[in-house]
Amino acid sequence: MSLSEISERLRKAEAAAGRTPGGVRLIAVSKVQPEARIEAVLAEGHRVFGENRVQEAAGKWPDFRTRFEGVELHLIGPLQTNKARQAMELFQAIHSVDRPKLARALARLAQETGHCPDLFIQVNTGEEDQKAGVMPQDVDTFVAECRALDLPVRGLMCIPPVDEEPSLHFALLAKMAERNGLAGLSMGMSGDFERAVAQGATHVRVGSAIFGARDYD
Ligand SMILES: *Cc1c(COP(=O)(O)O)cnc(C)c1O
């Protein structure tokens, strides 16, 4: 696969779902990828990227940003409160807001700096023990809590269980977003982004289908 093939598939999925052409944001997930592959995607003109570790992003993106203008970075992995300040400086959006302590830390920093990235609340739609995210039954309360803190909550995010049909989880997330008046839906990865678009995704997070398999060694 390549960026152009994935973009093409995304356009088709948008058309099939009756969505605005280009209306879904394609986040190219560059975690763990060799810099040469990331640079190739930047050279093709893509500017929206996702990383799941603050440290890793801080190591490579400041340099890329001096060479490529208009980079938009999304944090899609777990965020520790002691890294919140650094995350708010590096990222234009954080998709992993998942607990009151983190929300309060972000709110404090937003007050102090007068600036806050767009925020997505991560929902553990499969109620999996090992997975981050607020439980479905706690979403409404947590959204209200974040709003009371004046945080710019744009939407919800989920990572469906690997062994279940993702569309059910996407539909559930869409329902929770709608009843909370949230327009953003961060859902869909390499294997299921078209199904996510069919369920209303506004942001898809696609890694290996664009860059190739990740090599963790
Ligand atoms: C790694 C990751 C992705 C991308 O996964 P692919 O299957 O490579 O597309 C998307 N979302 C999150 C939260 C991730 O950690």
C-alpha cells in the first residue's frame, strides 16, 4: 500500500457513505517507523501524523517541522500527567483523554498557557481490562466533567477489541458522541478504516497500510 492508495480508498469510502469528499481526516500513524519512510510521506505532501508516545514524537518531529511546514501532530497513545505539558506543546490534538486526573492536569495547563489542543475522550467500548479508556457507562459523566473544566472536547475515540466486528463498536461510539453533542469520531485503523467511515468517522488513524509493517526490534 501507499499514501495515494489509502487516500483513494478513503475517498471511495467517503463517497459510499454519502460524506463530503475530503471530509475525513487521514492521520498517518508514524510510530516506530523509520524516518526515511516518514520523510517519503511528508515529501508526498501529507501533513497529518499520529504518534503514540510523547518521548518518541519529541525525538523526531521538531526536526521534521523545521523542514516541512504545516505539520499537524495527533497523540493517539496513553498520556501520563507528568508528560501533559510537553504533549500540549507538541500536539495539535490528543485522542487519549481517559481519566479525571488527566483532564484536571490539562485544564490547569490550558489556564496557565492560554492554549489547549483539540481533545478526544477515549472510550473502552469493549470493556477490556487491559485497554485504556473510560467505560461506556461513564462517558456522559466524564464528558460533562471535561466541559465543566472548559476543555475543548471535540469528540470520542475508540480501539475495538481485535477479535470482534469493529462496526458494532464504531456504531456504539457514534451513538455516544451524538447524545453528547460531539461532532468528532476518531475511529478506524489500517484493517477497518472504511467500515469506520461508514459509521461516521471524522478521523481515521492509519499506520501500517501507509508505511508498511512496524518493526519493533
Ligand atoms: C498504532 C495505532 C494505530 C494504527 O494502527 P495500524 O493498524 O498500523 O493502522 C491506530 N490507532 C492507535 C491508537 C494506534 O496505537
